[in-house]
Amino acid sequence: MAGTSPTLAVLGLGTMGRAMAGSALRAGISTVVWNRDLDTAGPMADQGARIAQSAVDAVKGVDVVVTMVTDTEAVTSIAVDLGVLEALPSGVVWAQMSTIGVDGTATVSSIVERERPDILFLDAPVSGSKVPAEQGNLVIFASGPEQARPIVEPVFDALGQRTVWLGPTGAGSRMKLVNNTLLAFSAEGVANSLALARRLGLEVSSVLDAFTGGPLMSPWMNGKISRIETNDYSPEFPLALALKDVHLALEEADPDRFTVLARLAREWDQLVDQGLGGEDVTVVTRALET
């Protein structure tokens, strides 16, 4: 593949998959897309994507396949039930970029090893939500066979600002759980701080002004606080998906030892049960204020 642009299939066109496919198309990568709901896929034709009528049709003749769906069940359904694994061309790189945890990644990897040892399976979840995905500014935690790297790098360069290569398959998913645990605590910290500020009679704008340029303010926090200031809780990273990742982390930790993370999960479970799961993770702020 040296010196040439790979052909790409993106399976799953939720918020992230759609944005990632758009980044690939802007980079000039020939891209075919598929989604269970074909109406979701249709508008991508205007960006230059080929719309596949089936998942099997999407992967015919491509060099790289990206899956970006909700969970392990969705990944295995596409691979096994819909026949994608059997249809993959020999030598193709399958970059599994959904966040499915350590056990889920091991399950999918073992299926690939047993059924299709002639393909290259990468575990490559991402750090970043809607806006970084739309801008091609994700960070990719890649793990898997070294021989996949030169094939997939043009795609990863289009999707992300940086790819971190972490070694054997599974290391990427481990790093993603660490990443999203920090994200969860950051979101909870922002929510508690701003809810407290309002209880103390301080405006969010004054908090933002006081913290800007200080050691605690990251670009992520700046963006989140700016949205909270205008009561914008539209989903960049929905609370329900963030909660799913917290539960995946707790599967690898001891909840009796990681008590703060476990308590955070219980709080978020309650908020999702109240119907807030589709809002941005920062909606915890609003919940604490009511």
C-alpha cells in the first residue's frame, strides 16, 4: 500500500461513524458507508461516499474496514450474523474502533483468529467525541499486528491528530478505559464545581473567566463550561455512552476498592433512568442544580 491511498468501508453511522467517514472523504480516501438504517447513510452520498445496501456489499474489495457501533453485541452481529467476517477480502485490515471493553475485544479477536486468520484485526478505539471526530482530531489507541500499520496509517491520519501504537491486540481497549475513566471524573468534577458555583451565587461566565488560562483549565473543560453557560446539553458524548464505558472500566476493577468510580456509576445510572441518557455527559450539572 506504500504510496497509495487505501479504500475504506465504514460500518456504523452514528454520530462518531458519520463524522469519521466525513473526515476520510475530505482527505480524498475512497469510502463506502453502511448503516442498518439506510436513511442515515443516504446523505453521505453528497459528500462523495458510496452507499452500500448491505454490510457485506460494503466490504467487497476494500483495504480497510472500520466498525464504529455501540457495543460488543453490535460488533459481533455485523461480523457474524450479517456475514461480514466471511466476506472480508484476504489481507484486509479490520480496525474495530468501537469501545467494547477488554472482554468484548478478546471475544471479537478470538472469533477472527478462529474464523479468518488471513485478515489483520486491529483494536483501535478513539479518544474524542463529536467535534474532534468531525475535525479529524481524534486520538487513536491502536493495538494489533504490526503489518497492518502501513496499510491503515493513511486512514488513521485522516481520522485523527495522533495515533498511539500500544502493542498487542487488546492494549488499545485497555487504554481507552483508562482514558474514559479520567473523562468521567473530569465531567463529574465540572458538574459539581459549576452546580456549587450557582448555589454560591456565582455565574458560570465568571467561573469561566476566572479559570481561563489557569492550570486547571484544559481545552476540553473550556469547551464544556462554555456550553453549560448557555445551558447547551445537546449530545457531544451522550451520558448513556459515557456510563457504558464506566461500567466497562468497573468490570476490570474492584468496585469495592474503586468506590468513587462505583458511586459515580450509581449516580449516572439514576440519571439515565430519569431519561437523561441522550443528553451530553455534562447534563449532570443540570441534575445537581434541580
